[in-house]
Amino acid sequence: MPSVALATAADVAYWTGRPVGTIWRWASEGRITVYGKGRNARYDLMEIDPAERDRETQQVITPTPPPKIKTGDGEAAHAA
């Protein structure tokens, strides 16, 4: 059974080193799964890679690249 670690958009934004708006856009584009709606929406951290951060300062070195858009058959589509 796959692991699921649900988090808010703000938590995922920190995890990825991206703005909250980017997390919302990724969800609307089908790049990441959203569970719930509105303020209750949660996102699965297990399907998103973390940003690379400085060990001491925790500043983002490299943000997470955009996940591939998922297709209806469970496969990720190749981005153009």
C-alpha cells in the first residue's frame, strides 16, 4: 500500500521551495493530487520531491522541478 503524507498548500510550498500559487496551479493542471477542497485541501508530500536546501540556513538552493502532468491511465505525460 502506498504511503500518503497529507499537508497544506503552505507546507507543500515550503517543502518544494515554491510559492503557494504554484502548488495550486500544479494541482489544477493535474501534476499533483489534491484531497479535499478550499481551506481543507491537502496535498500528498510523498508524490513531490523536496527542494534542495542549505544545511545550516535552510535557504532554498534548488526548488523542486514541476512534476509531470498525469494522464488518465495512471502514467505521467511527457512535458513538451
